[in-house]
Amino acid sequence: MTISLNGGIGSPQSLSSASQTDRQLQQLSSGSRINSAADDAAGAAISERLNSQLGAFDAGIRNANDSISAIQVADGALKSLNDNIGRIQELTIQAGNGALSTQDRQALQEEANLLIEDSNSILENTNFNGKALLSGEQDFNIQLDQPGKSIQLEGKDLAKEIKELGFEDVDLSSAEQASKSLETLNQASELVLSRQSELGAVSNRVESSIDNIAISKVNTAEARSRISDTDYAQVASDLAASQIRDQVQIAVQGQANSQRGAVLQLLS
């Protein structure tokens, strides 16, 4: 006669308890409450969606930071350009002095020419990652964290606009020519200052967007954490309770087996 011992190690209850213990140990070791879709199908789907959003936030912040770097490069170049124009304006005002000799005017013209050459180099060669910043009309698009959510910096060919003013033709050979050149320089300075203002406004907008994305990222990360992260206190408590139940079950089962053995000996 075969006797089955219900509730033994291979029983459904025992296997279920072992599976639960394994899951709790995995949650504690990984730090994640959801290690497979079987743990929480809906929670797993939401968690993955939030992970994708966090990746988009990171990419948007990187794009925005790159654009700020580009704007800083352009702004630095514009500052140097405006310094050059300011110095040429000083030379032009000096050239308006009728008491200057021809040699004096030549010296002023030579310095002005060098500054004009340096300014043209700044206008033509300023770039970020190979993209011209002051000598092209291509718009600068800044993609943020979501499709269709972007900031656009309108392209402006400042090199062309300043050249069309006659910037390269500054003439300090006489007081009259110096007076005409001074007007050209004033207009060139206004163009530079206007572009600096535009860049500053876009930079402020980008920085504000970075702050908003960073806040959204923190909130999203917290939401994902509440869904997917292990509650260590709760899981550790459940694991301890499960282990105690298992130990009690083994002890009770051992006692039952001992009593059944004694009964079998009496019957044999």
C-alpha cells in the first residue's frame, strides 16, 4: 500500500512558496520590483514608457546644451567684432582732426585696415562643429524632448550685411571721408548689437527649456521609481515571514512524518 504525504516538499503549496521566495530575493538583489512582465504586466508597460520618456528628456537636454555652446561661440565672436568696430570708430574720429598730417592719417588707415581684415576673418570663420554662425542664412533648429517641440534661431548672414554697408571701404585719408566712414561704422555696430540681442533672447529661452525638461525628468523618474523600484522594507518583511512559514511547515511536516512512521510500525 502506497502512502502519499500531503504538503511535502514537492507539493503545490511548497512550490508556490519557493517561487515567491525566489521572486522576493530577486527583487531585493536587483532593486527592481518588476523584473519581468509576469511580476506586473501593467506596471511593466508603464515603466518602459516612462523609461522612453527619460531617454527623450536626456536627448533634449543634450541638444539644448549644444545650442547654448554654439550661441556662446557666436556671442564671443560678436563681442570681438564689436571691439574691433569700436576701435575703428576711435581711429575715424581721430582722423576727423584737420591738424593731422598725411603720415598721421596713413598710420591710422593702416591700423584700421588690420582691424577690418581681422573682423572679416571673424565673420567668415566663426563656426560650431563646422556650421557657419555669422556668414550664412541657414536657420539653426534646436530639437527638444518631443517631436515638433523645438526652438529655432533664425539664420542671418551678418558678414554679407556688414560688407554691403561698405565696411571694407573705410577711408581715413581726409576729415570728410572719415566722417562718411563713421556713419558706416555706426550702422555696422548696430547690426552686431542687434544680433547679440537676438542670440541672448534665444539663449534665455533655451535655458528656460532646459530647466523645464529637467523638472519633468525628475518627476518622471520619481513616477517610474514608485512603480518599478523595490520597497525594501516591505519585501524584506514579506521574505522573513515567508521563510518563517516555510520553517514552520518543515517542522510540522517532519513531526507528521514521524507520527505516520510510528503508526506504520504499529500496523506492520
